[in-house]
Amino acid sequence: MIKLKYRTGLKDMPSYDVVERDWDIKVNANESNMNLPPIIEDRLMARLASVAFNRYPNEQVELLAEQIADNFRLDKENILIANGSSEILEKLFFAFGGRGRKIVYPQPSFSMYKIYAKFSASIGVPVGLNDDYTFNASDFVNAVKENKASLAVICSPNNPTGTKIPMADIEYVAKNIDCALVIDEAYVEFDGESAMRFLKDYPHLMIARTFSKAYGLASARVGYLIADKKIIEMVGKACMPYHVNVLSAITADIVYQMRDEYIPRIQMTVAERKRMSEQLSKIDGITVYPSATNFILIKYDKAVALNEYLENIGIGVRSFGNAPRLENCLRISMGTRPENDAVYKAIKDFVESQN
């Protein structure tokens, strides 16, 4: 009888929930609810016509890296292109982690940090945020030092809380730790403040970004790491050859060239976030946390029932169940204005029906 021998611990590995329904309104994954701008779609279709599908994607990936580097007045060797910032983070956990090594990150934050730590055989060390989900820089630095961490990760602005982490706190961490430090800036375009300013002074600092959120390329899976050339070289060793496909690289290249086309969309998303935050905060029993992202986090003592009600009427939001520090919380991505109005009305109707 054949007995397959899986890697020890694989059975107990947590999974990232990617099961979806055909929602009438989908605001559960921090995606953009708008597809490519028509002018970008036209340019993409024209460029795809000249793609050599029989060739490996070296040239296109390098062109994208050069373009990003030029924007930040860096060299191409300071940029690593990957399949979303998720792959970047995974490779950082492998590059700096390993058996017996500790990796420090905030909690609650991006749920994949815990999974990446397990996959890389590292020891994850979550550091609790304050009660209001603000970041405690002193606690974080102390945890890094006490655990002799090999990598520290900060998501700024933070997912799923939406919290904006002050630049002074990020610099304090960079100044007071001597291990690798990555700032996960997946939502930075909705905030505007970046830790890029600190790269020259702190060579152990890295910036991870994605095209999935502000630029609406979630399906293409493109992200990039900005760091010291030696870090890029070493982390690149953890990546497979040709790991970014030519279609994604070309799409991201065109989007980055024409990123100004997205400014009105980003501004609209920020305006909708502010509007929805103000409206929802007026509903009795709902706590709305400040956000610097394309989503908002709310707390409501009947969140489980509210989520079930929303599901039944075809609205998908993100429910966290009994996740640590996120009990009775729902995360709502910003959709179009009509979609947001419908979500607000549904929540308001449910809450009022419970009073």
C-alpha cells in the first residue's frame, strides 16, 4: 500500500481563505472595484500584439524594474520584481528566517505573516497593537531585541485595521534595531506617506509594494521590493528563475508608465472612505476605526449576525470570526459610490432592526 509522506507539520498549516461567491457587491478583499482605465487597456492590447510568447520574460521584467528605479532615482539593482508583494514577503521570511530564527510582526496585521513564518520554519513573534490598534514602537523594538530577531515586519498603513503608522515610529524602529526591517506598503498610495525617505540612512530597511490595490492589478500578481543592492541579490536567490510572467510584467509596466491616470480613482476611494467612515460612525453601536487605506474596519457586538445578513442579500464583506483582537470586527473595502451607499443602507437597516 502506498503511503505518501508529506512534510512534517504540513497538515496543521493554516490556510488563507480564498473561497469566493458570486457577490452582488464584493467589498471583502481590498480590491479595486474598477477595471483598467480604457486608455491603459488600449495601450496594453497594442503591446500584447508584439509579445514573443516563445521567449522567457527577462527583458520585460527588467524594463519594469528600470522604470521603478528611475522614479525613485535608484539603480535597477535596487529593485526586485515578484508575484505581488505577497511573494516578496514570503521570500523575505525564507531569506532571513529558518529553523530557530525569530521574526517579529504586529498583531493584528496581515494574516499571512504567521503562515510565512511557519512555512519558512521560523518562529513568529506577534507584538500586540494598542487597544485602539495604534502601533507601539517601544514595545516593538523591545520584542525585536529580546528575541534577537532576524527580521522585523511592519505593515503601514496596517491591514486589517487601516491604522496609519507615524513615520517617526518607523524611523524609531529602524534606528533602534539592527536586524532586517521590511515595511509592507501595500496601501501606501491611499495614505501618501512612505518610509522611502529612510532608505539611505538605514541600509537594513526594505520597502515592499504591490500593484494589486491602488492600481487594480490583483489578478496580474505584481509587486516589488526596494532595498540595498546586496539585499536584492540575496533575496533574489530565494526566487525561481523567470518567476514573473511576461503578461503581468508588461501590464504592470504600462500601468506604472501611466500611473497618473489612477490619481482620480485613488482620490475617489479616499473620499469614499472618509464619507463611509462618517456615515457608519453615526450608527448607534458601531465603532469605526481611523483608516489610511482603501478599506475601513468596524466593530459591532452583533457582527456575526450582521455578516450573515449581508451575505444573504448578496453583499460580501470580510468577517474575522474569532481571530485574536478582531472579535466582532468586519472589514469593508471601498467600492463605487452606489455600492457603498447600498452597503451603508444594509448595515443601517440591520442595526436599526436590532434596537
